[in-house]
Amino acid sequence: MNYVWYPPKELVEQSNVKRFMERYGIKDYKELIKRSTEDVEWFWEEATKELNVEWFQNYTKTLDQTEGVQWAKWFIDGKLNIAHNCVDKHAKSSRKNKIALIWSGEDGQVKKYSYWDLHFEVGKFANGLKDLGVKKGDTVGLYIPMLPETVISLFAVLKIGAIAVPIFSGYSPAAVSQRLKDAGSKVLVTCDGYYRRGKIVKLKEMADKSVENVENIEKVVVCKRVGIEVPFVEGRDIWWHELVRDQPVKCDSPPLDAEHPALLLYTSGTTAKPKGTIISQAGALLQSSKEIHFNLDLKEDDVFFWITDIGWMMGPWQIIGVQHLGGTHLIFEGAPDYPEPDRIWTIIERFAVTTLGGAATVFRMLKKYGDEHVKGHDLSTLRMFGNTGEPIDPDTWQWLHKTVGEERCPMINLSGGTEIFGCFLLPLPIMPLKPSTLGGPGLAMDVDVFNEEGQSIRGGVGYLVCKKPAPSMTRGFWKQPQRYIETYWSRWSNVWYHGDWASIDEEGFWFLHGRADDVIKVAGKRIGPAEIESILNQHPAIYESACIGVPHEVKGEEILCFVVPKPSYQPSQELNEELIREVVKFMGKPFKPRDISFVADLPRTRSGKIMRRLIRAAKLGKELGDTSVLENPKALDEIKKHK
């Protein structure tokens, strides 16, 4: 595609990144990226000043790699606290009465919280958590949708030095239980229920099933959202409002080591057990605010709105990043197209939203409703778009850019991962852009594209890698340090292998081409195929299974499963439906397979590895490439026959 967008002069001159460049005598964005990636210590030192990080104790050294790049430590001896930087310091400043948070409910309710309001609520809930026995280093599960209490509980956990474990509110009890057990959480925060497409989702009932066999859960805190009656377990369950009723507002934010864990974020991979990624206090604070300040150009009067859930990285990323910078962010309950297809456009108009972000799936869904819904609203406040979770196709990129943004708003198409609580690739707002491009490396993210031999390449598709550490990189996997090394650092020496296909064109624009591994992304939500396969394989009728992601015009990908039944079982529609129900039961409705196909065999290597890549290629009619590694290549012929 030949179209190239060039940022207006006014946008460039008034941008945060331009001001930063002028301060250090940097002539253009290419020089900035080069300097920041060549000297990451210089950049992060200066970023802490630019982002107004308040330290309780200054660090003595920026980066320590004595234990290897894999275990790099940042801001040695430095002490800080996320809640202090995101809530307390603003509540005691001229921003005291500024709106920090806007919440829009599906039923029309709206709540707004100033920085002082949040300081008040966070302090009370933090004291409540301490009364429940939560201490520094304990993990607290957040199985709750996007409500004001979600933001309050996140900061309250971080304030007292505990570790927040956000969990997607659409997960089934089995998936929630697995994460709570692994994390060893003492307390779970949830709600009675919430609205989704006009119906009440009874989340407390789901939470009860989730903790039935989780012995480490001692208390379940329940906030009221919809006012329904819920079952209560004596001695375990407590209402939010009763917990905070007599709590004092004052709750000090203790100085915490920069390396102290803040978030335990679970991400699916190519094995059945989700990985618990550990994000530090300094990493969570700096990476999110760096990207929102420099790349998404947040200003004092902006209203920042990312369509996400607390259980996905972008939820805490938005909350922490925007509030650290003293901005205003908006969260909402329900679906983007309910009760009317123009709900998102109504929200933008009503609350003067300036930054709109989400997954390409959401934008494809909104696009299908037609331009009249867009044109029926005043969207003139918009000045930035963001996309993450999955590649965005050129048509949807153009639609957002031209129809919604009227060619004035840059598309900050970003990609990174839960494991780094941020981005490897994303444009700066002062860069020219091509449809679907990710621009180039994030500031101080020394990324490259490698071929199979580990050599840097240009003009071809290769593997996205990172050659230097960043403060937000996970500090290993929870209880699984060796798995962390094997996952990210074992392919090439001292190089982070991220698993994305990437390329750089002749003009220097970076693009992504999907996952190099088998991870499936449904509506921007990552799930490892083995997590679904483990459910199918437990069924008495199934010998083995393989799951792949296939393109979907709205969701990006949907799940397709191939199963080999045991000889004593015959394939049937009843069995098909039963297997689908099992997946939904354990993983939740968002991960419902499109279909389950019965096959006699699955393509495998001589070592027994099932080749999902070839299954997907065969199913989509794509070039198979080299199949010599297969022990049973005829298995692909049967897969091709299935509709």
C-alpha cells in the first residue's frame, strides 16, 4: 500500500517527545530511537526525571547485570511506591480536584473520581486489606470487571506492598481456580455481578465455584454492583462496604524496593499451564507511563480510553500509566456495541475522549455497523488512536484513520506482551506512518529481526528479538525460573526471543505477521492451544487433540479443534456439542470453539510433536512448505477435507 500519513506540524511541535528531544539536542526521532537503544541506561535515567517519578530513596546504580542479562536488576537501592506516584502525590498537589477516573456503566450510570476521591477510597480499602491479614509480598486476586472498585483495589494492593493478580472477568471457575492456586492468593476481590448485553453476569457465584478447592483463599471481598442476592460463606465472605465502613483514610505508602513485585500477570503460552509473569514496582510504573507520555502523547487535559479488561495487560497498563502522569482515564462496563452499535462513539462525544485504544477485533466490529454511526457523533476531541493485542489489517487501519479520525489522528499501533508489561514496537506521534505499521522500536527497546541463524535481517520476515534488558521485563515466571529461561533466553545467547514474526521494509517501517508459535488470539486475548487441548484430552472419548486459530473478520481469530476419538467411541453431533460445552465450562464463553472436527490422526514429527503450524496451513489452503519432518503426512489430507 502506497499511502503514507505525515503528522501535522502543530502536532509535532506540541508533542511531549519533541520537547524532550529539544532538551537534549536531538535533531529527529531516528536519532532519539538510536540513542535510547544504544544507551538504555542514559534513557531510563532521564525518563525518570521526565516522568516525574518520586523516589523515597534515590537509586545508586541504574542497571546491574552481574547475574546476566536474563536477571538484570534496575534502579539499585532505589525506593518508591506505585500508589504514591499514581494517587497520593496528586491528591496532595494542585491536581487534587482533577478527575482521575470516569466510569460508564452499561445501564447508564456514570461515576467520576477526583484524585482526592481515589486517595480517600484507596486508603480505606488498603487498611481493610491489612485488617484481613494481607501483608507485603502476599498476592491478592482481582476477579472483577472494569468498575471503580477495580481501580481502587488495584492501587490499595500496590500501596501496602502486596502483589495484584488481575484475572479476566470472563474466565470460567476452572481457569480462575488454576491461577489462584498457582499464585497462592490469600484474598480474592470480586463483585455480586455486572451487566453484559442487558443481562446480569452473576460473578459471585462464579467466584464461589472458583475457590471451592483453593485452600489458600482465606477471604473473599464482594462489592455491590447490581444489588442481587448472593450466597455468602460465613467467616470467609465480607462485603466491601462493611470492610471499609470504619477504616481510617490515612494509610501510608511504604517505600518499596524498585525490584519489589507489583503485578503477577498470567499469560497463556504453548503449554497447558499459564505462565505467571512478575512485574516490578519500577517496571510497571515506568514502562506504562513512558509509552503513554512519549508515544501516545498524553496531555494534562486528555481523556484516555482503552477498551480492555483488568485481566489483560492493557487494563493495569492504562490505569497505572495515565494516573502516574496525572491524566484522566475512562473505563466502561459491558460490550462496545450494546445497547446500541454506536456506544463507543457516544462515550467519546459525551466525555470528550482524546485517545481511543483497543484491539483490532473491536474496531472491525464497529466498522461493520456502517459509517452512519460514526458520522452521527461529534468526535472532534479525538487526537490519538491505539491498537494492540493483534495485528490490525490495512482496511481497518484506514477506516479508523480516515473515517473516524478524519486523517488528523496518528494510529499508535503497538505490540509487546504481558511479559514486558508494555511494547517492543510502537510509533512515535511525530513519525510518518503506513497502514498497519508499528513504526519502529519503542524507546530504549533494542529490538531486531533475526533469521534462523540469529543474524539481523532486513527486507524479509524473521523473528522479533530484543538484545538488551528493560525495567519492565518479567522477573522470571512465578515459581518457575527455569521455564522463563527456556521460553525467552534459550534460542540465542543473551537475546530475548519473543516469538513474533516481523519484518522491516525498504523505508524502515516495521510490521508484524503474527505469532511464530501456536498461541491463538481471540479478540485480542491470548490463549495457548495446549490449555484447550488439555480439557479435550481429559474427555473419556478423546485420544488426543490439536487446536488452532483461524481468521475471523471481527474477532481476528477463532478457535478450531481437531480431535482423534478413541476406537470405542463414534463421532457424532452430540459428542461434538458436548466437547464444545466442556471447553466453555473450563475456559469461559469467549473461548468457545467455532467447531470440533473428528479425524483419524494428527500430523506429527518422528519425535511425536504435533505440528499445529501445518494443521493451520492445510486448513487454510496455504503453502505447506517442507513436510519431510512428518511421520504421517497423509494426516494433512484428511484435515484439508474438513469444512
